[in-house]
Amino acid sequence: MIVHRERPLNSETPIAELTRGTVTPNAAFYVRNHFEPPLLDPSSWRLEVGGLVERPLRLSLPELRAMRSQTLMVTLECAGNGRARLSPPTEGEPWGLGAVGTAEWTGVPLIDVLDRAGPRPAAREALFRGADGGPLEGRSDNTRFERSLALDEARESQALLAYAMNNEPLPIQHGYPLRLIVPGWYGVASVKWLAAIEIIDAAFSGYFQRERYVYEWERDGRLVREPVNRLRVRALITEPRPNQAVEAGDIVVRGLAWSGAAPIARVEVSFGGGPWQAARLSGKPGTGSWQPWELIARETRPGRTTVRARATDLAGRTQPPQPEWNRLGYGSNAIQDVRVDIG
């Protein structure tokens, strides 16, 4: 793993590790923490569900495991993935392109727990509160990690309350004993070490909802802010590796593509600024998980060249040629360049 910070741990996956299969092994899955992981006793831990509900709940892990379960293959990507490519640099972890991974998550559909609790008519959002927290620079009090979803979003997203990752109990760094998984959204929405769900009647304005995880630009002399939510479309080249020497002739280019807005429509590859060539997509299309892709291109001219890949989804969103700079460095999904030596 490429460690950017040890306490709390923040580490990304080497791109080579993303080529080993459709899912990312737990030990190789990127880790994004804002605080030290809380040490929770699963025997006494309970998920509290309250607020504007008809039937408040206090669910143990065995009770959750006894409910209807579902397994989904979901890609999680840190909103800061690719931040290191921005110029000028922004604050935040200097992620390369490895703050992304796909796992099989098993748990209880969120909608089942919401329906059991029975949100009242005035309910507007579900607030998800993690057990992690601590001091933040510039703030005098301790801050919990909290995020919310509109109830309609919570119901339509196929969100899971996950207790297993790749057929194993959740590792501590990934939210043991329970975390939220929101397919198609940046990883910040998938709250780890979930302790409580509170149904509220207004838009939540906590630190990680309004002061962080927002796109912020200055346009026409005024500040524009938009929330970070769905994954932006991206194609990642996993083969060849940067600065790799490849033989002239038939060159294999492979990678992964994903989008939170719509399934991937196409991936195109260009050599040395030449015409875009359509790659072959494999796997099942969807908005929750990445799709592998491959192109075999014939290149006979020796020398150093650049391989580029871009993805387009069925909503018509295409990767931009250059990163879109914003103050906090989120959503940097520009077309990737990989330089190789053809011999």
C-alpha cells in the first residue's frame, strides 16, 4: 500500500494490485480515515435508529444478520482520488489514482431498516452517525463523522448496512462491525463504524456535509459551492504500467471504468495523440461497480509514446482532457496519460 498518513491511516492501492481480479482483496483496499478507528465491542454494540420514526430501534449485530441479506458488488472511490494531479496543489491527502476499490458487500438493505422504523410524514433526511470522532483544526469541540441522504436518495440508492466484505467480517479499517454502503456515490457517503441513524426534518449541515466534501469554485466574482455526491466518470489504465517497455506490434491496453451517473457506454484509447480507438467492455454494465475493458492495438513505430484512455457513460458524461481545479481538490477525473517505450 502507498501510505500518505499513518495516524489516522490513509493509504491507497498500487495500480498493479487492481489488476488481480474483479474485486479488490481486503488487505489491498484503499483506506480513508478522518479519525482513529474506534474499538467497538460487537457484543455490546447496537445500531440506534431514532428521530422522526414511529418505532425507534436498537439492533444488535445478530439481529441484523437475522434480517434479509443482500450482496452487492460496489466500487468505492475517495472523492480526492487524483488530487495529486491538480495544479496548483490543494489541501488534503495527495492521492494518486489508487484511492479506489471494488468489493462484494453483504448486509441488510437500508430500506428494510427504514421501513421497520417507519419514518413520520415530516421526515426529509436520514442522518448517519459514525462512532469515530475527534478534534479538528480550527474547532474547539470534538466532531463526529456524520453524513446524510435525502430519504428518496436513501431508498433509491440500493444502500446496504454492510457487515461483511468479500465474504469476511468487515475489517476494522473498513468500518467493523457495520458500515453504510451507497452504490454510485463517492466513498464519503458510505459511513464507517455506523452507530446511529437519525431521521430528521431538515437538511443536515454538519462539518463533513457543508464545510468539506463540496466542490468550491469562484465564478464571475462569486463563490459557487456544490455537494460531492455521485462518482464522476473515469477510465483507469492498469496495463501497461507507466514507463514500461513494450515490444512493437500488438500492444495490449487494459483497465477499469466506472461512473455513478449511468453505466459505461464506451472506453476509447489513443496512442501518441492519434485517433481514438474503441476498447472492448467486459463484465456486467451498471452504476454500482466498475467494468473491465481491453484494447489490442497495433503499434510498430519504436520510441516513447503516450497512451491515453477516456470513458463516456450512458448519461453522455465524458472525462475532460484536463483536471477541473477546485479549492478542496475533489472529483479530479481528467483523462489519464501513461508513457511507455515501444521497442
